[in-house]
Amino acid sequence: MAGFTSSWPAEAPCSGQVRLRAFEDRDVDMVMGLATDSHVPTIGSLPFRATHREALDDIARQRGRQAEGKGFSFCVADRSDDTALGGIGLWLTAIEQGRTTGGYGVAPSARARRVATQALDALTAFAWTLPPVHRIELYFEPWNLASIRTAETAGFTREGLLRSHQEIAGRRPAAASRAGPRECAAPRSGAMRSAHRAPLRSGAPLRVRTGCSRRRSPRPSRS
């Protein structure tokens, strides 16, 4: 895994009615809408109620994440007209241990349309195409039931509650973790369906954080 270099996907990851692409300046109105959610700025670099200039600056930051080696920051876009609907990221800070972390946000105007679930399906399928990845982890504050439901619908299951997990807006709340079992649910749609079937290369998945683990080859002794 040493020396792993991430490459931007040659084809946009897709699922259902959404596709994941690079952020562009034309997405600024969506980013400004996302900044009206008071929770979003506490877990990322986007300021609360960002101005037009601040939103453009954040778009530039997101475009630079891959070059910085931090991971992939995608704009979630409508497949029919390419309208920006939100953002989703796959972060590689623990890639040396085979782990990645996902995070997502949907603009208020695009909510209640299964956008987050489809985006997470697409992100998970893409993650399995990266050779070092064995685990995708997600973290939520326990009150964030909408995001927890989204993760579970996309095939992630609960692994536990991590107390004082990280600082958010000056607090250190617990983080409810969600993870897949030893197999991830196959995506319901999208171009990368087979990616979920990649075998785990070595070792058993850790069971202390949120995430989806690569599917393991079935053992003869189990049905």
C-alpha cells in the first residue's frame, strides 16, 4: 500500500439519478444553499451562510483535495441536466491501513429525493475500485437520524457509539458509527455494480468504526 497514488475516475461514478463529478464554479449557488444548514460548516471548511466569494473559495478547496492527497471531493449532480445537488467525499487519511472515510451533504432544495442514498451507492462502488481499500467508514452524531437512515439504506450497518470522538463546534460529542457486515449490499443501480464483489485481500475487517468492508470469498463450511 505504500506509495499509493489516487487517480480521478476515468468515468463519473453513477447511481440512480445522480453522478459524481468534480466541483465547478457554476456550482456556487448550490454551495451557498448548503451553507445555510448550520450543521454543515461545523464538519467541513464551508463557512455558515457563505457569501458568493466564500463559496467559490470552498469550491477551489474541494478541487484541490485529491492533489493534496486527502482524497476525493465530488459534486453530486443530477444525471439528466448536471445540476449540482450536494457534495460527497472519500477521504484517504487512513489508506495505509486500508481504511477510508466517507461524508456527504445535500443542499436543502434537493433533499427528500434519495439523492444522498444514491450518491453513497456511487461513492461506495467507486471506493472498491481502489486496490488498497478494504473499509469505508462513516460517522454521525446520534441525533442525525436522516444521515444514519441514508447510510443504512445504502448497505451500512451499526457498529457502535464512539464517545468524545472528535471536536465539532467546540464540543466533543459521541459519534454513532455505521458499517457494513463482512459483505456490502450490492448497489441498486449504477455503472459499477461489480465493484462490490471484489474480495478482501487479507485479514478480517476491523469492527470498531463505521464502514462497509469488501466482500469476502465464501467459506466452504458456511452456507
